[in-house]
Amino acid sequence: ICDTDGHVCIAGCKKHSDCTGFDKECTDDYTADGAACFFCNNDDDENVVGECVPGCVDDENCKDTFVCNGQHRCTETGGANNLVNITFTTESCSGCSSNAIEGGLKLTLTGRESTSGPTGCSTGALDHTNQIDYAAKTEAVFEGEDDKDILDSCYLANLQGAVIEAKVEWTGEGSLTLMDGKIQFGMFDDGTCFSTCCISGPIGSEEMTMSCLDGCNSECP
């Protein structure tokens, strides 16, 4: 690509179309040597020089009914391995914003081990800026195409069917206390199984580790 400051050619990319394979159909091979599809990993910021890495740009790179998830992998929307939604209810939010731009929880999740190694993902700040998510006794649900940007790499992330560790921080004003101290992570399209992670007391700006439970639909102690 052209470095507009130095007026020289440099390695890297500023947009997906700078990458060979940005418009190709992905296969199951996402290695640098074997992948058919590539995207620019600069988070769609053309002011940043990124690198062309294996993965889908969007659903157009995926075959049949597969979709491009937040980790730039083509995946089926159904099944038991992918994270479908994140759900929690606010008990109280002390000193928090009273308007729709609240900040929100930010999560870093670890899933079960896969044959290719550890699984995990991170969300952006979980906040619908057109509605209040963190009022007392309000249930917030983050899922689907509309929340793809908020969910970031956790959008339909393959976590091998469970969340085994969750780190959480509050990015807004004040501090948040969750109803029953829990966040649930839906792994089935029909909502029959949730991984549950628990925390006691208020959540502030310092990252905290939640305790995650084995099995479907477990309740925090």
C-alpha cells in the first residue's frame, strides 16, 4: 500500500480490498499458507496500517447458510459450540449514568479447549446506546446481527459449548451490581442451555474474575 506521509510503498493494508482473497470463499483451512480468504486486521480503521490475515470479511465469504463470526471464521448459526447470546439483569447501578449511553460491562471469556488449542473471545462495552440497559431489575440481552459490533470477537464465537472463565469490568460511571450475581451465556439457538458465571458484590472499573459453573442453567450459590 502507499504510505501517504512518506510517499513510498509499505507492507500491510488499510482496507479489506487491499488483501488478496478478500472476496474469495473461505475453506476450513485458516492457516497462512492454506487459507483462501483474508481480511485486514485494522478494525476497519483506515488510519491504521493492518496486516492481511486468514479469515472472512463478512458473510459473503461463507458458503451456503454459514455466517462470518466475530473471530472472522465461517460458522453455522445453530449447534451447541457457538455463543448465541449474553444475558444479565441489573440489581442496582450506583452512581451510573441516567441516559442511554451508559458505558456497559466488558467481558473477556475463555471457552473449552478445542483440538487446535484454547478458545476465547472479548466483547466491546455491552451497551445499547438507544435504550437503558442498566436500570434496576432491567434484563439486558445481547445477541444477533444487530449486536455484532458490540459483541466484537464474541459474536457467534466457537467456545466449544461453554464458558469456563470470565473476566469482567464496568466501563461506565459508578458501579454495577447484578441480580443474583450472574451472567448467562446462551449456547443453543433454542435457549435450552446457558453457561452461568457468578460474581458477588459490585463491579467497578478494575477487571474482576467471575466463577463459572459446570453444566446447563446452573444457579449461583
